[in-house]
Amino acid sequence: MTIDFPNKHFLINGEWVCSDVELDLINPSTGDIIGQVSAAGNDHINDAVRVARDTLENTWNNITARERSSILTKLGRLIEENIDLLARLEATDVGKPLKQARADVKALARYMEFYAGAADKLHGDTIPYLQDYTVYTLREPHGVCAHIIPWNYPMQIIGRSVGAALATGNTCILKPAEEACLTALAFGALTREAGLPDGVLNIVTGSGDTGAHLSQHSGIDHISFTGSVSTGIKIQQSAAQNVVPVTLELGGKSPQIVFNDADLDAALPFLVNAGIQNAGQTCSASSRILVQRGNYAKVVSMMTAKYKMLLVGSAMDDLDIGPLISKKQHEIVSDYIRQGTDLELAAKGKFNADINNDGFYCLPHLFVDVPPDHSLAQNEIFGPVQIIIPFEDEDHAIEIANGTGFGLVASVWTQDGSRQMRMAQRLRSGQVFINNYGAGGGVELPFGGRGLSGHGREKGFEAMFGFTTLKTVAHYHG
Ligand code: NAI
Ligand code: MG
């Protein structure tokens, strides 16, 4: 099986287009240049926006929700049929261990399935009003949606954002990250095979400049962005200039809170995996472990033992941890690790024997007894680095957990039902997990942050509201 998309091209109006500006694609496992992509310039963005608008008005608006649903269903099946190919492409381009890349492909297919099912189930309300009026609401697409996405989970983020936008009848312009374009382009090729009309999904590759042109364009009706806080702020400023809605998902510093009565054997795999999955380059990574005094020594020793066994190697070796995405990300993470030299380092993992020295590998680091105001306890590191912080009681746990600018996800490990409820209420966080972490990443579960983690909700049925605008019709009939 193959997925056809030509080298160095991006997709506008169903046609593969290129520019004379090229960016290298690098395999993070080896440091090798594995190809190039074209960078879309201003003219390409103008074309993409014009095409997306024309297609919206002349084609896509005339297609029923049920037909959109069938196209997304077909697309989901095609993605599943191509799981091996897509997973290998992602593993090579992003350095993600194969098993994790396969999980991303399955998630992308599942998003298509979920939003295919949801497409014809979104409807408005009728509202009781004055005598002689019938009032109802209509959920309408925003129009042309821009999706600017990062490199850490390209397929999952395409699934949750483009999937929901297409299901609700928007046309889309997708800007993948310069470090990770290949599965986005493959997805574009599959949309054509699934029968998505030309121009409904356009893909523009390129660096931050391409993203900036796109987000500043006055023809965009909605922007969804996942990435860094600093770029998120710029995107929100662009959205403000054009007075359009924006969804921002900007990462976090998400805690797991372990009380004295926690089931530690159940917790342990989550405590570690949630920090090192995708080499810690996960917006919802659990980078802070808060442990009540009575369990502190035990959790430190259990996590230390696990850390000592963690193996770092190439994506194709499919070990616990692959390389970081880029040299730049390796420098960012190494710098944080250096900031931890004043801390107690409980354990590091190990490199696989035949590791390629040109890859962007970083050993997992576990720091303990970290003061809650330390830079490693406050900033998103986006690498395989976890810290353990002790706490005394519930109030103290809340103070530390809510004591960063972020608020994406949090989890609580305790057997006490009343405490579970209190903690769920008091945590300042977009998602709260009780006695688990991540809940398997369910596509059904609304997701998004508070504070520096951003605003707006993606995933689940909730995203269908985010990608639509509500019209109220008041019909006077005498
Ligand atoms: P970034 O936020 O700069 O890049 C994300 C996307 O935004 C890419 O597609 C990029 O081309 C685009 N972009 C960059 N500048 C832009 C601009 N001015 N206007 C419009 N689009 C623009 O993130 P980067 O540099 O890749 O990573 C830096 C840090 O960001 C990481 O160390 C990590 O802490 C955080 N990050 C968080 C993510 C999350 O899932 N929340 C994902 C990726 C990075
Ligand atoms: Mg790459």
C-alpha cells in the first residue's frame, strides 16, 4: 500500500503546489536530512484562503451533514488501512517510537470515526418566547478555519481539530510544524482518496512565517492553535486584529497528586509513563509529582527504580523513549537539566547500546525534593524530566498544584471518596483524573486549559460547539 504525495509540495485546491523556498526535514533518530518541504509564502496563503472561501460558498455549504459524515467515515477507514505506512513515516520524521506512532494513527482514525458520527447530530434549540413568536437557534460553521499545529502529536492534533472543523461544515487551512509535515501531507492525500472535495482541506507547509501570514490573514474566520505560550500570544493578537475567535492549547505543568492512602502499585506506571511518553514532549505530560509525606520515601524509591530501567533509543528500536524532535529542543531541555544541578537527582535512564550520536537523544531525569518555586517546578520543560515535590495535607497540595501559571490536566491518587470530590472541585485545570492519568486519551473527552494553558475546548462533542457559531432566529408570525 502507498500514499501518493509528491516531494516538496503542499496542497491547495486539490493540487500539489511548490515554492522555491525549501526547508530540510531531519530524522531526529539519526540527525540525517531525509528530504525537504516547500515553504508557502504570502501568495500561497492568499490562494489557499481564496480557495477555501470559494469552496465553502460554492461546494461545501451545499453538502449535507450526512454526506460529510460518510466522507469522514471513509477517511477513517483509509487511515486504518495505512497504519503501518503512516506510523513509519511519523517515526522517521518525528522520532516517535513505533508503538507510540501506531497509537497516534489509531487515534487519528478514531477521531474521524467519532466526528463522522457527530456530524449529523449537532442541532439547535427552540426557545419559548413571547406570544406569536417561534424562536430557534442554528449552529453554523465559522467558515474558513486555520489550524496551526505543532510537531509533537501531528496526527492526533489534526484529528481533533481538522476532524471537528470538517464535521461542522467548515473549510480548513492546515499549517503543520516545519519539523513534522509528512503525516499531515499523507493525510491530505488520503482526504482526496476519501472523496473530500478539492479545496475543503488545504495544507500549507513552512516555518513560523507561514503560520504568521496565515493567522494574520483577514479572510480567516477562526484559528485553532496548539504550541508554545509565546507563539500563542502572537496568534491571539492576530486574531484580535481581525476580531475572530481563537482556540489556544498551550501546554502545561500538570501534576499528579499522591496521598498517603493511594494505591501505589496502581499509580506507579502512570506516574512515570505520563512524564516520559513521547520523550516528555506532550502538552498534557505529567511533569510534577506531588507526594504526601507518609508515602514520600516509598514513591521516590519506586520511581527511582523504574527510571533506572528506562531505555532511550531510536524510533525504530521502539524502546521507552525516542529522541527529542530537534537540536533546538535538545538545547532547551539540556538547559533545564543544567538548571537542576542544585537539586537532588534521584535517577537517570540509560542509552541503548548502539545509539547514534548524531540523534537528539536525552536521558530521562528524575529530580526529588524540588521547591515548588524552582524553575523546574514552574516551567514547561517539554522533555523527559520529572520532579517530585513533598506536601503535608490537602490544602498544601492544592496550593502547590494550582501554583503555576498553567492549568491543563491534573490527577489525584486517593481512596477517600470525599477527598476525590473536593480535589476535583478545587483543582484549577481543564481535565481532572481520579486514580488514573489521561483516561487513555479518549477522543470523546473535552480537552483544553486555563490560564497559560490556553482557552477553548477541543475533542469530544464540545469541539462541535467551538467550531460553530450560533444564530438565533426570532420568527414573528402574528
Ligand atoms: P511554536 O509554538 O513556535 O510552534 C508551533 C507551531 O506554530 C508551528 O507550526 C510553527 O511553525 C508555528 N508558528 C511559529 N511561530 C509562529 C507565528 N509567529 N505565527 C504563527 N505560527 C507560528 O513551538 P516550537 O518553537 O516548536 O516549540 C517551542 C516550545 O513550545 C517547546 O519547547 C514546548 O515547550 C512548547 N510546545 C508546546 C506544545 C503543546 O503541545 N502545547 C507543542 C509544541 C511546542
Ligand atoms: Mg523531522
